[in-house]
Amino acid sequence: MTKPTHRCKKCNETYEYRNASIVFKKKCPHCIIGELEKVDSKPEPLLTIELDDETSVPRVHYKGQELTGKASVFFDWDTDTDVMGGLTYAIEHYESGSYPVSNRIERRVKGHCLE
Ligand SMILES: [Zn+2]
């Protein structure tokens, strides 16, 4: 999957320009008048867990996809300061369909994998 590097400020059309000299004139080939700006090229996070308040259902994005039908979300991270720390996360979610399917994503990293 390629990611656009530039976006037109006027018509929102996106382009992938690896060669910076093409962007030199900074006009949109689609609408002709729009100026091009760089799209933030920050890499997508592996996992985000958002919680609006203590009673809300967490929004979980894993590898760029929002997970729906969540049954449980677990996240535990320990520092390396005294002993080797680690990371464990586990998300259980259900797929909607003609019959129930439950998925569990679980990863244990570094020290947590030795427990
Ligand atoms: Zn444009």
C-alpha cells in the first residue's frame, strides 16, 4: 500500500511524489489552481487504545484497523529499569456474521514472554 506524500489544499486530491523537484511548482494537476502541501508521513501506530471516560467502551485500533465487537481489552507494560520489563496486550473481539466467531490477539514481548 502506498501512502500519499502531498495533498491539494483546494480539492483535497492526494498525490505520491517521491521526487521533490516535481513538487517545486506546487500546483495541483487535478484542479490546476490548488496549492500542494506535504501530508504528515508519521508511521501508523501499531496499537491505540482511547478511552473517553471511565464508563465508556475503549476504541481500539490495531495495525490501522478499528476493532469492533470487543469483549475484553488488556494492556500491561513494565519498565526495564530494575529487571527486564516487557509488554503484554490482549484483545478479544467478536466478528459479526452468520455464526459467532471470536478472535483473540495476544502478544507477549521481552520479559513478559519469559514468565
Ligand atoms: Zn487540486
